[in-house]
Amino acid sequence: MFVHFTTSNGPQPWVAAVTERYKDQGLQTLVVFAATERADFDKWVAANPTRNFTVVWDPSGKAWGEGIANTHFGVGMFPASL
């Protein structure tokens, strides 16, 4: 399983390529929209109806302004992949 955290910008462009490359080996990909408002998530989903990975919205991670702490440490600035 591949888990990729992102913001309202959507997943990194390489996520779809990795998912496609390893699909025959059974790779399952989950993209979690964290620090994203629900309206932004819905907009991204509507604009990207065809994809080879699953997307979910994290309701506990509402978007917030990029203050100084968030600029250096926030998920909004540094999406992570596990």
C-alpha cells in the first residue's frame, strides 16, 4: 500500500505514474487530502473523475493560513508520502 498526503492542490504528478507502474504487483494507492477544505476537495474530485488511485478527504484537517510555523513545518507546505 502506498499512502500519499496532499493539500487542495492534489497529488504530486508522479503518484499516478507510480500507481500504474506497480499495479500488476497489487499496489493499492490512497491519496489523503489533509489541511484541505471540503469544497476544495470536491472541486478537485470533479475535475479529476478518472484516476488509478483512491482519494479521501480528512475532515479533521481543515485548511489554515500559512503562518510562520506552518511555513516551516505545516503539511500545507510539505506534503508527505509514506
